[in-house]
Amino acid sequence: MSADTAFDDMRIARLAARIDRPVVLVGLMGVGKSTVGRRLAAMLSRGFTDADDEIEEAARRTIPEIFEEFGEAYFRDGERRVIARLMDDQAGVIATGGGAFVDPETRALILDRAIAVWIDCDVDTLVERTARRNTRPLLRGGDPKAILARLAEERRGFYSEAPIRVESVNGPHADTARAIIEAIEDHLA
């Protein structure tokens, strides 16, 4: 281990000891909330939870099935309850679905009880990343680039309420996780 790595590890450990609430990642689908969140949690020696996975487990249905059968309003209500439970259960890292922070009640809950981090990303990168899986209900039945550009514009104001914003770029997930750590460090200063 190099001296720089040891310093970074000590710095991250000191920061992790100061974080007294969950770190909740928000942003559009495809920005890397789940992937970067796992890496961030490992770096902070914290647990990681993907809210979408927890929602599917609680509902015993996939998110596309919930949307299709019950609609978005029903889904958002259940999503808020799951996120509240996750924040009560742990002070780790929680990745939310792309629309979670758009809901006013969910956004207020996260802003009040967590460190909200908006992971932002350019639309072309989002198109590339979301094309890898066909599990995105909001991208069905249209041009993904146009839909993602519209969602980015519609949601920008909501996401910007997060006190921390980090740009996700194509590259190692550790780079984005490290940028989040630095931003949290600045935020807590």
C-alpha cells in the first residue's frame, strides 16, 4: 500500500465516522446510482441497499409489473414507504429509483433525514447505459434519447435540491465514488 493510499484510507475512515445518517443517491436512471453506490458503501465501510430491489422484494413483483398493474402513483407511495424504512434501518448508502426524488414527500423525507447526493450525467451516456437492460418502464414505447432528454429537463429542478451534485463520467466507478466522498467532506466541513 502506498503512502497516498494509506492517507486516503485514513481520510475516508475519518469522514465515515462523521456521517451520522444515510447517504441517499438520486438522479436519472442510468447515472450509476446502484453501481457507484456499491463502491461508495465499500469505501465508507457501510452497507448498501438498492431501494428498487427492496421494493420488488416487498411487493413480490418487478417494478415494470407494479407500474403496469397499479400505475405510477401507487408505485411512488410504496417507494416512499420503503425508502423511509431503509433510512430508519441503516446509516449506509441507499440508491433510489430515478423518479423517487421527484415526489415531493419522498424528496422532503430524504432531505430531512439523509445526505442527498445527485449523480448527474450527460444524456448520451445515459442512453448507452440504459440500453443494456430492458427493465425501464419509462423508456418503453418511445425514443430513449428523447425520453431521457425530456426527463433530464423536467427533473433537473428537483434533483438540484440535493445539497451535493457529482458528475458521473464514463470511467471507473471508484472515480465517481471518490468524487462523492470529497463532496460529502466539503458538505460536512
